[in-house]
Amino acid sequence: MTPTVLQTFIYPVKSLAGIACESLVFTDRGAQGDRRWMLVDNNGRFISQREWPMLSLFRLSMADGGFQINGLSGMSIFLPGTIAHGPETRVSIWSDNVAAIEAPESINLFFTGELDMPCKLVYMPDDTHRFADSTYAGVGKLTSFSDGYPLLLIGTASLSELNGRLKEDGQKEIGWDRFRPNIVVSTEEPHAEDSWAEFTIGEIEARGVKLCSRCVMTTVDQSTGVAGKEPLRTLAKYRTMKGKVMFGQNVIAGQGAMRVGDKVSVEQYAFPPNAEF
């Protein structure tokens, strides 16, 4: 069976719910509209589901010129896809400190009220350059407010394997939303995507550069905002490599468009440096 793109997603605001799409447009820093917005606290540090699992309960949908965000209280607000002007600020995400633009005050007040904590939404403009780790991605490869790389790809057989193990242990099966992929590809063998070193999706050239190490965000039920122990507990039994739990492949891709239904052709197989078997 030829691997085929089954689903694609963007996550307009880091750590909020994603949006399923029929296609993705790849820019110089990942999928267009993906993680260009991010919530920060009063110190400019990024806010995520790791500390605030209720972020999963914000629902997003496409709207003309941007996105509609439905909050925890039932209130909603429009978020533009991009902004060109606004107060400039510095924000921190992991070890990076980068320039950003603050969202309009009405949007900041919306999130402050919904979360009952002082916070701001910030946007990454085109002239902010945040780079993926050159050890894996190569020199000069940009990313947005993602954790570290512009794209994440997962194969269907990988989730099927995990869900089979969860079911055997009497646990509930889980969906893609736990892992926040941009690209879901139909596969026959679990974790086949681990070894996709060079491949083509439709007409887009791509590279698998680093297996994705998973954190406690995967334990947050995206429909309830409640954290548990799965799937990390089960994954740790068979997907621990160099002390970290791996699931999915971080990807660098050329610019262009791809759609659900596009075929994947793998030209070169090799495991990335952080794989361990």
C-alpha cells in the first residue's frame, strides 16, 4: 500500500485546539497559519497545556480572514490570521527569546477573562526568525511557535498499535488530538515514518529529521481538559529511546501546497540521530 495523506491539521494558537484542513500550504516556517499565535504570561513566557490543561477546551474554526475562537465561558472572539502592527514585545519559548507583536487589547482581555489570569496573545511577524535545532534540521531552517520543528508527521499504524495496547490494558483508546500532528499518513507498519529520511508528499520534498519526544501534554484529554497517565505510561513500555518517549517524526519540507489524498513516496530510509533500537 502506498502511504497516503489521510488528515492534515493546523494549530493557529499554540496549545489551543487544532483545525482539520483539506490542504496545507507550506511556508518558510511550516504550515501557513500554524502556531503563529501564542499566549504568554506577564513575563513574556509561553503558556501551554503542560501547566494549563484547560487550554485544550478552546475551540477554533476557520473564518473569513482568520479564525473564530470559542472560549470556556461560551463567549467567542475573532482572531485575524495575521497582524502587521501593534505593540512590540519580546517573548520566550523554551530557550529562545524572540520579537513578537501583541494582539489588540480586546483579544488579550478575552483570554485574561477566560483563563482568570493576566496573559497576552502575541503574533510572530515574518521578520522574526526563530530557527529549528541545526543539529537535526540543518542550518537556517525556520519554525514558528512550535516546540522546535515546523511540521509533525504520524502514521496511522502507529496510533493503531498504541490503541491496541491501551485496549489490552483496559484503557480508553485515544485520537490524534493527543499528539497534535500536522500530517497524518495512512501506513501499514507501526512507526514506519521513523525511517523516512527523504520523501515526497505530492510534489513537496520533505525530510524526517528527529523523532518527536512526547511530554505530559499527551495525557490531557482534549475534550475534558483533564490530565491522566495515558498514553505516556503505555508508550514508555515500548517507545523509550535514550530516556525519552518517542512518537511521530519531526519534518522539514519545501514550500508549496499538499492535500489530503496526496501520495507519499519515500526516496531514502534512515533513522534520525535520536532514534535508538
